[in-house]
Amino acid sequence: MTKEYCPGYLSAVSGGVLCQGETVELNAKKELEEELGINLDKTKYKLQFLRKYFYEEKNLCQCWVYEYYIRITDEESKKIVFKDHEVDRIDWYSKNELLKIYENPESKITPAGKEIIKELEDLKIL
């Protein structure tokens, strides 16, 4: 609820802005740890690159997006600790539950979150 952008909305993403001299992959790893407490250097999980694209939301932002994903086990998901208070909670959904939420026009999901859900479904990753 404290986010400037879409407070109280569901999101399927974790992300951030690159610092000077920081690589895209380093930033992705840093944001994953900051927002979800997942330190990839201490796990067997690896970032999987999906795509790079230009994202524009009218009157709000324009940016290049580099998408990565990871799959984690149920056991690992129980270790998630919110470190910077950007995330209130995590809700786990089955594929069918998530798609029902996605398809409901009254669901409060960030625009980027909707794009990611659709993309993961199209790529048969979800």
C-alpha cells in the first residue's frame, strides 16, 4: 500500500532501476533479494532470461525492460522474507487460479503484471 505506483495492486514482478555501472543481471539479482529475500548466490536457482523490450505507460513511464524468471520449490518459497517493506505479502496461486484473476476485468493487477502473466502462459512457463 506504500508504493507510489499502483498501491494495493497485485504484481507478478519484482524489479528496479539500474544504478550507474550496474549490469542488468546484477540488478535483477539485487532486486530479487531486496524485495523477496531470495539470494541467488546462496541457492541453486539461476535467472532465466526471457526477453528485452521497450515498455511505455502513457503519462507515467518509458523504459527498457529485461525480463528474467526463476522457478523455486515450495520449500524455498517458505523462506521468503520481505526486507524493505515494498511487499506486503505473497499469495500463491495455481495456474488456473491465477488465470481466473488475470481474466477478471475487476482484478487489481499492475499493467506490467498482466503482461508477464500473459507472456508466461503463452510461453508455457506458467
